[in-house]
Amino acid sequence: MHVVDGQGDLLGLIRDDLPKRGASCKMAGMAGPGESAYTFYDREIAARAQVWLREQAPKHRGRPWILFVSFVAPHFPLTAPPEHFYRYYNLPRLPLPKRYAKERRPRHPYLKEYGASFAYDEHFNDADKVRRAVAGYFGLCSFLDENIGKILTTLADCGLSGSTRVVYTSDHGDNLGARGVWGKSTMYEESARVPLVMAGPGVAAGAVCPTPTSQVDFFPTALAAVGVRDALPPEFPGRSLFDIAAAPPAPGRLIFSEYHGMGSTSGVFMVRKGRHKYVYYTKFSPELFDLDTDPEEVDDLAQRAGHEGLLARCHAALAGVCDPIAVDARARRRQLEVLARHGGRAAVIARGDFGFSPPPGIRPEFQKVLPSL
């Protein structure tokens, strides 16, 4: 993906007195049928992957190879090719965002700050816009499926299916209006939990592994896939997914995530251990959910008496991974250094907001930013 002017989204460096982003209107405004720079980009990625498999993969039959294919869909803009968009838009019972009604939304201050800074939901001022956004997202998921299907078909056509492992995952999910939030940047399941599907030699067909995994597991997985073992220090937190799948289930494995980015005045840390998810904010009160009994994360146990011991154990698990206060302070120092290098707060706000990173060769459209909320 293109890093705009070699700098990217500098507004994300501002972590206090959050500015209001002007390009947030693109979330609702671009939702609908059609093509975007992203769908054209993904079509080109799919084409190049097919060409590589046909022309380059045969040159490596004597040694292992890895092809990394990174699609943008279903990232917004929620503009989906018409054949995919209308498949969902015309459904009489298209599922709409959960807990979207204002009276059903959680009132956590982190969500309030994030929502005010990005202001996506301000532009969903009628029910049809919400419907178009959901249909656009689902349509982009089907568009992604189409492109992945082309690559897997090519793999089969080239006689490589029997000797190639395929792993599908994502870098994040999307709130898609749930709880009134659009985009990512939260620790709720719809944003933080991502798919993981594997197939190929050594992977049992149709098997489901209940052990929680993390993206830190992909590095040792890639090494194992090409025959490299014992290359990582023992303290490295990731494990090969092949080893995880072959081992007895470990549903209590600790999973960790953190966030220090745009739209947040607080560092956010999450640990998942067994049935419980603990979200720690350096600035706000924590959240605690039992994902077995409350998979939709509606009942925040941290706000209910009688869970003090569980909260303490979850925080101890987080402390076993890192010192969240120290990590947050280090991130902020670094962000302030980079912000100063680019002229400081005023200069970055004057530069504007482009909403989403453009593909190579496409210039972004900057929108005005309000200095503070």
C-alpha cells in the first residue's frame, strides 16, 4: 500500500486533544455499488498472483517458496462491484449492526472519544445509508472470495495444490457500525478477532483447533513450512501453527493485543485467557467479558461487584506480558518525536485528512481537519 508522501497518516500521531477528521464522510458517502481504486488494485493483485504461480513457481520446484498475497478488501471505502453489492442490498432481512440504536450503545469513554474524532456515524443520518454500508462490506467480502478463488483455481491448474500449504488471515476486523462504531481500533471481537484458515499437506481437512492463536504465530509457522527449526529465541511468544494444531487443545493459552494509534488518547491493552477477555485502558476504567456466556460482549463484568478477584488475575496476566504504563509512555514519546519532525500539531492538522491510504499511483484527496473536539 502507498505511504502518502513517505509519511502516511500523521494525524494518528496526535494523541491528546484529538482533532476531528474531515474525511470521515467517505465511510457513508462512498458506500454502494461500483468500483473504487481499491477494487481495481485488488483485481491487479489477483492477476499478478496468478501470473507468478504460472510463470515463476515452476522455477522453484527444487526448493520451498512463499507467495504473500495481500488484498485490501473488505477495507472501506465500502464500494463493492454491483454483482456483489446487490446480492446483499436486496436481501429483505439484511443483518444490520448490532446494538446500533443509540439507547443500546455502551457508554465507555474510549468509544466516545474515538467516535467523536472519526465522526463516521455522524454521516449515517438515515437507515438506507447504514444498509448500503453493510451491503457494501458484505459485497466486498464476496469480492475477496472471488479473487481468492481465482488464485486457488490457478494453484490447482498448475498442479501445485497437493504440495502447497495455504493460510488465510487478516490484519484486523471491522466494527461495521456495531455499538455505533465504524472502522477498527477497538478490542471488541468484531475488530480484534480475525479469521484463520489453513489447508494443504500436514493440515487435517475439516478440523477445528480450539487453541487461541495470534499473528505472532505466523513467523514461526512460515519458518516451519520451509523446514527451518530452532531459529527463534525461547522467549519468542509465537509458536508454529502446525505445532499448535498437532498438540492437545490449549483453550487457556494467553493472547495479547495492544493499540496506541489514531483516535485514542489512551493506550489500550487486551489479554484473552480462556473464556475471559480483559481490556485495560491507561486512561479509563477497564472492561472484562466472559466470551462463553456473553460472546457479543454486552455485559461488562468489570462494572459489576463480585469480580474483583478475576479482574486482579487478568491484570496480573497482562503484567506478565508487559508494563502497560511504561509501554504507553514509550509509544507517546516516539509519536511526539515524529510529530515534531513533521512540523508539530498545527502543521499536521493543516495538512488535512485523506481517510484511507491510496494505492500506488493514486493521489489522496485531503479534507479539512478541525483542530480539536
